[in-house]
Amino acid sequence: MQRLNNKTCVVTGAARGIGRAIAARFHDEGAIVIVTDIDEAVGAATAAKIGCRFERLDVREEGDWSRLAGVIPVADVMVNNAGVTGFEAG
């Protein structure tokens, strides 16, 4: 049974790790998944592998959220999985 059939689900920080697993499972459950991440290359590759859409999103930037709301005006499920640690560069 596909419990999320035709539901729009946005997952932040979905290029890898837990976010990727969430996005893949939602897709398996029939959702229309939007993978978001700050890393465009890995995020787009993840979305292509899963079979869903990618949108770049830096969760720290209000402008990115505004842009996302413009292209995805309605979401049934929102998983804010992205983490901001400050250790990305090191």
C-alpha cells in the first residue's frame, strides 16, 4: 500500500544520509518528493537516482525559502532534516 500516494513531500538536507533515506522511502510510498540540499551536484544526483525532483535550498537563507515557496506553493509533508553545524569547511 502506498500511504503517501500523490502527496507532495519536501525533504531538506536530502542529498545524503538520513534525508536521502527519508526521500527514498517517501518515493517508495508513492509521494511526489522534492529533494532539497545546499549541495547542488550531490542533491541532483540523489534526486535522479531516486526518481524525483531537486531544488537547491540553503535552510539558513530566507531568500531560498521564499524561492522554494514560489516553485512549491503547497506541500503535504515537510521534513526539515538539514543540519547546520558550522563544521562543513573543516
